[in-house]
Amino acid sequence: MHTWPVQDAKARFSEFLDACLAQGPQMVTRRGAEAAVLVPAQEWRRLQSAAKPSLKQLLLSGQVRADLIAPERGQARRRPVEPMA
């Protein structure tokens, strides 16, 4: 992955974008520290579709979570209780 200082990425954006499309993701640095990555749109969509939601996203979503597999009430098997020695 090629690294671009932010000022170069801004000044040569067309070249920066062309490099992204031809070579793949391009890293942008600010004061020597990694700041962002420019990725082709197709790669971004692939990454987004492969991403799994976090527990927080699942809990805050409005989706019904009734499809959990749980035994009917009163149908759960219990282990026999072993007598204490």
C-alpha cells in the first residue's frame, strides 16, 4: 500500500485517486501518523457486506430477535441430582 502525506494527497488528488483505482488502497498520513485510507468503492462494498454487526449494534437495532433457538417452556431436560456424600 502506497503512503501519501495529506498535503500531497490534496495537491495531487487526481493522481491519488487513479493510484487507488489501479493499485488498490492508498494510505494518507498526517504528521507521519496514519490517518485514513482511500479504497475503491467496490472494495468498500465488499468489506461492508463481510462485516458482522457488533453486539451493541444488534442490541440497539429495531430487528426482532425472536428467532433464538430455545426449548419450549417446561420441556428443558434437567440433569439428575447426585446425592451428596
